[in-house]
Amino acid sequence: MSEIIFTEIDGSVLEGGGQILRTAISLSAILGIPVRVTNIRANRSKPGLAAQHLVGIKLVADMCGAKLRGDSIGSSEILFIPGKRIKRGHYVADTRTAGSISLLMQIALPCALLADGPVTLDLKGGTNADMAPQIEYMTEVFRNVLKLFGATFDMTVHRRGYYPKGGGFVTVDVTPIHKFVATRVMERGFISKIYGWSFVAGTLPMRLANQMSEGFKEKINDLHPRTDITVLKEDINLAPNNCSGIIGGCLDTHLQDQVIIYMALAEGRSCMRVGDITQHTKTAIYIAELISHVRFEIVEDDSQNIIQCTGLRVLNRHHPNHAEQRY
């Protein structure tokens, strides 16, 4: 391996956690650039690779035929040498915990969208948990913004999974694209309706889900009368939790970091109006600049910020449109 030139990444900088790994491994697979990540989660109470991170890394490694070193739980360093292409196919990733399925999507979806053919991802873990986007967020919020970049995906939620057991099962079907297109999200728009979901699982009674739903609608009804809450009872074997999703507005704090990789890969200049720049977003920008050498610009605009970037114009050379649109 001595002749291989790695992009060196300090896994303890900025957010210092999974965001570094997700962004670095995705870009490595897509751009064909080997990376070495050291000091993985060095400042966390349990440093090193956690099970969820390892599952995501191995998933992308399978997709692109990568060589891995240091791929074990607790490892403080990992070497990722990507293969020559991201391959079509059916892939399975199981956290065996309540590890977030949405975070597995974050690392794998950009790769699947630039694969050499259709990709199906069977993802198992947690669908609705703290410290990660809810599964509804990925379909009802993130997917709508992804469409602006010229891409999308289909999702089937077979079973929900909650902390601590997990057990959720989601299938994501992806049709690859030729390239991501730059987009501008600068105007907030108007909220026409609010949708939400209220869940109970295990031995909790259905009335609790109804109480959560009614309580939320009571709080929000004066501002937005058109509020629709779906109430669901989950399987007895799943641990209890609840979630509610609200759709509306521009890029929120959970979305801004997710679009950075697409801005870096797109053709043209993208502009996104956001509020405060989150630590996850700063981390995604840092890693994207380090690996891809694109440059992001953050412009202050009153109490908001505008994130701008001219992307690399990465083309999927295996896509049918490639021969026609090469130049």
C-alpha cells in the first residue's frame, strides 16, 4: 500500500463523529480517491468506530469493491481504497441495533445515484430515534430537495424500529442519474399544510398516540389550521418511541449538512439560504473541500447565511446519457 497516495483526514476535527466518516467515504467511492481517517471519534466517550459507522462503511465498500483496513469496532483509524466503479445490485446493511437507517442512507445514497445500474438497499436498524433524521424526514423533506438536484429514490418502510432494539426494515430503490444539477433554494415560500406522525409501540396504549396528536394540533392550530396528524400503533415486539414531523420553510438545521455533498458534485453553482451554520454542516464542508478541492463560500445576509458552491460536474460515465452529453 506504500505506493498509494491517501487523502489524510483527522477524524477528531469539528463535529468529530460520524459526519466525517459519512462524507469522506461517500466522496472517496464516487471520486475514486483513497482516504485515511485517523483519530476516529477521538473526543467521544467511546472513541473509535461504532457499529453503525462500520456497517455504513462496509455497505459502501461492497457497492464500489473497495479495500478496507481497520474495519473493526473501536478502530481509531481506517483506510478506504475505492474500486473503479459503483456497481448495480441488491445490498443489505443491518446495524443489529437501533442505529439510524436514515444515516445509512446518507452514506450510501449519493453512491447509489451514480452507480452503473439500478440499486436496491435493504437497510435494517432504527427508523425513528433521537440524534438522527426520522425516516419520514427522508421521504417528506429530504427527497423533495434531492429532486432539485435532479435525483430521487423510492422507499418502502416494511417495519419500524425504535431504541434500544431496532428491528426496523426499509427498502430503498434507486435509479442512477447522469449528473447532479446545481440548484438554488433562496426563498422560504408559504406553509400550506402541516403533516405529522404520532407513534406508540410495544405495550403502550393507542390513547397515548392520540393524546400526542391532539396536543400538537391544539398548540399549532391557531397558526396553521390545516394540520394533519397520522396516528399509528406499532408491533408489540418493538420498543416505544414517538415522533412528529413538520414540513415547511427553507433548509432547516437537519437538512443543510445533507445537501453539501450534492452541491460539491453538481454541475453549476448552487446557493442555499439557511439560518445558523451547524457544526455538522461545517464538518461536511471541510471534508468536501479537502477531498474534492471544491470551494464553498458562506455569505452572511442579515440573520441568515447563504451557502454557495460551484460543483465539480461529476458525470456517471456508465449512464446511457453519457455518450450523448459528454461535452
